[in-house]
Amino acid sequence: MMIKRIYIHLMICLLILAGCSSNNDSSKQIKLTISAASSMTESLIKLKEDFEREYPTIDISYNFGGSGSLRKQIEQGAPINLFLSASNTDYEKLVDQNMVEGTAILTNEIALILSNEINPPSFDKFLKGDGTLAIGTPEAVPAGTYSKEILQNLGVWDVLQDRMIYTKDVSQVVTLVSQGAAGAGMVYASDIIDVENVTHVETFDSSLHAPIEYFAAIIKNEEQSEDVKEAIDVFYQFIQAEEANHVFKKYRFQTVK
């Protein structure tokens, strides 16, 4: 009987300790919401796995979209902790309002993709035909802004006006081309990793457009707890570390030197 009582007592103690441990873990769990350019989707999903494995008490939630739309959400008070922008303009607009602080971390290139239904695929053949060209809406999507600049410098912007399809982000461009709903599209080089039913025709010379830079920006919020601020800084530093750079390079980004 004595041994049985001791055993029951030990089991109760273990259950109490387990409950306390569970409660402590729950109380330490910090949730961060990160708004990021849709062109970073695949790379950031991979980094989320790596980050949460290393920092299990920090939970990352992403909000992907066009940088212009994401910037407007932040201006309107959306509960965002960090902003990863594909647009220097949208980043600087927030800096001018003293809403963020950050730095450039990546660069990218603009690539032309064609639907596999165009055979043989070439930009010249596309221009001579009547197929549609999908790009991000220039006023809201940075990739669309760069694409418009490229087409203007190539002297074909006006020629293609009746054949344009404007999208809310670059992911939609890829989808339209891969499904054959658009004959061609202009996207970031990082958007076409392992994409089926499209052909990467060429990457445009960087002299045809303004420099493409991605910015990591911490949203200023004095009401955040110290634990949240520390978690934000941990993620901010993590995406600039060597391990993260390897992931970004795998997805055809270049790191800022």
C-alpha cells in the first residue's frame, strides 16, 4: 500500500509539473504578423519553418500581397509587426511618416515568361502576334512599375496597350500565364522557380529599369511589450543572417552587399 501511495503521489506531481510547463509555454508564445511582397512567398515560407524550429516560442504569420497595398494597410493601422517591401517608394513613404525603420536586404531581376502554348517561344514572335501580356498594376505593384519602365525603354509600351492584363500582384501574373489565360507575363526572376507550363525566355538588363531593392522594415509601435519587440528584432536579424541568405539565393534573389 505504501508503494502504491508513493507511486500515485509521484504521478500527481508529474501531472502538475506538466501542466505548469504547458502553461508557461503558452504564456511565452509570441505571435508576429509580417506583411511581405508576394514575390517573397516561397522563400519566406521556407524561412518560417527554419525560424520556428530555432525559436519555437515565436509564431510567424504572413500577409502576402502587392507592396503598395500592404503599405496602405499599415498606414491605416493594420496590426503588422514587420514589412518586407519590394518597393523603395512604398518603404520611403512609411519612413517619411516616421512609421518604420529598416534597411535594404535583397535585390531582384525582371524576367519574361511565355505560355507553353506559344511555340517556339520568343518575345519577338509574341510582339508580332496578338497575345496578351500580364503585368502587375504599375501604380500598386512594384514589379508592374519596373515592367512598364522596361517596355517604355524598349519602345513597345504604347504598342501593347490594347493587349495588357493588369494584376493585383506578381503571383497572379504567373497563374495567368501558366493557365494559358495570358500569352506572356513579366515577373521577378524569383517567381518562376519550379513553375510548370511556362517558359522563361529572358531576364531583362538592369539598365532598362530602376534598381530593384527589397526592404525589411520594423513597424514602430511604442505600445508593444518588450517581449514582442525582442521577438521582432530576432526575426529581423534572422532574415539577414547567412543561413537566410542561402535560402534567398536558392530562390534567385541577390543579397545586398
